[in-house]
Amino acid sequence: MLHPDDRQRALDAAKAALDHDAPYQMEYRVVRPDGTLGHIESRGIVQRDSAGRAVRMTGTVFDRTDQKLAEEQLRHARSQKAIGALASGIAHEINNLLQPIMTLTNLARNRFPVDDPAYDDLGIVVDACERARDLVKQVLTYSRPDRSALSVAPIADMIAAPLDFLRATVPSTVDFNIDVDEHIGDVDADPAQIPTLLINLVSNAVDALGGHTGKIDVRLVSAHVGSTTAKAVSGLSPGAHAKLSVSDTGCGMDDATLRRIFDPFFTTKPVGEGTGLGLAAVQGIVEAHGGAVAVTSAPGEGTTVDVYFPLVTADPQDGGSAAQA
């Protein structure tokens, strides 16, 4: 089916070819039966009968979906590599500046009694430096994921503690649901980074609700990724995976926003309320684990983020609740 947003443009191109008796060439999107988008290039000419009446249009149709996907992945990889290198350099410089500030501030703070106002004032400086240091860690996680900290362990165990924390901190206006299959096999992962990833995703979901009532679902299941899904999600390979999903009923995102959500420093939040590094850090963590991220969203229809981690030892028939992906 022709994509609704491209329908008028396709009709205009066909009409122009008929009116001017000229060849036509255009690209448009189609919505396939499974809901995925295809990119089509169509070329043709108008054929007329002896009286000059248009009787048919003949030509060729090319499926450019794979080409478009490859071009987008190449463009994204190049831009991410360049931005990552820049971000890494800036982060290291900031880190070098923060270290002496924190050290000297703590030394100065210890010279005052705890009931002195200066003690509290210097404590604010230290807290600000620690927040900046955490931000630097996020930048470095995005720009240069570290595989040295990976170890084989059950992913359900890795998310247990952050889920307890999130359950206690998510606003009471939010219906927070957790569905975790505790029998999923092991993943090769960094136990320190998986909680960071989950907290980032749930925090984004809470922000998407904008303080209104709503629902957030966190789900962990085993998923056998088939070739169709693997082809549709950049960086995803066929096989057994643990799929961590975070869904919300918030404001959702349009296509233009979806294309940029993993760009570092891109944010839809007001100035001063977001760094734009949360999802970039999520992508860095997932890629360091050999996994992939898929996001589905639409304005007013909420958002679902699916994170796939390859399973090291997993058989969906050994007690895990398998989900076909």
C-alpha cells in the first residue's frame, strides 16, 4: 500500500506525465502487509493509441529498500564516529579539569566545622562536580564502550536491583508494571552498565508521560530473532536473544524525532532539562554487548524501546518463555 504521506506526490507525478506526455521517475514509500516500510523507485512512460489518448503507463519498478537502509546505516555510522571522537576528547578534557576542583574543594571543606555555612557551600560544589563526572562517564560510554568489564551472568539478576529502585521512585500517578522471566539464560554483559541502561529507559518513559497519569511496562523475555526482524533492525543478528522492553503511554514521537533519538546531545526537552546523552549512552552500552535497539513510536500513541542482548546459553524450550521476534 502506498504510504499516505507519499500518495499525493505520486498522483501529481503521474498526472504531470499524462499532461506533458513525458517520462516520469519518482521514489515513494509503501507500507507492507507486516507494517514495515519499503522504498520504491518507479520509472515509466505514457502509451497512447492512434487517436492520442492515453491508454496505459508502462515502465519498471525497483525495490530500493536495502539500498536505502545501507545508505542510512553508513551515514549514521560516519556521523556517530565523528561525533563520538569529538565527545570523547571533550569528556577527557572536562575530566582533567574536574579532578583538581573536586580534590581541592574537599580539602578546603575539611578545614571548616560541619556547622559552618562554608562547609555546606563547598559541599554544593562537590555535588555539582560529581554530577558533571557522571555526565562525563555517559559521554565516554557512548563514544568508547569498554568490553573489558563484560562477564557471563543471568540478565534477570542484573536488572533486579534497579527494578526495585525504580519501583520505589516512579511517581504514584504511573501504573508501573514489571514482567520478568527469571529463567532466561546468560548474557555476556557488564553488570554495572545494564542498570544504567534500564534506569535511562524508564526515566525517559516517565518524562514522556509529562506528569500525567499513564502506564509504563518493563518486560524481559527470551526472543528468537528471525531473519526478517534481524534485517529490519540495524545491528541485530538472527538467533536467541534476551529482549528487554520498556513501553509507555506517553506523548510518542514523530518520524523526524525517531531518526535522531540516538544522536548525542539531541533532546526534545527544554534548555537546561536534558543533556541528550541518555539514549546515546544506551546505544553505546547495547553495541558494546553485541546487541541492538529498536524503537517504535507515534505521536499520541506512546513509545516502546526493545533492547536485544545475545544469549550465551539459552534454549527457549528449557523453561524460558520464548517470544518470536
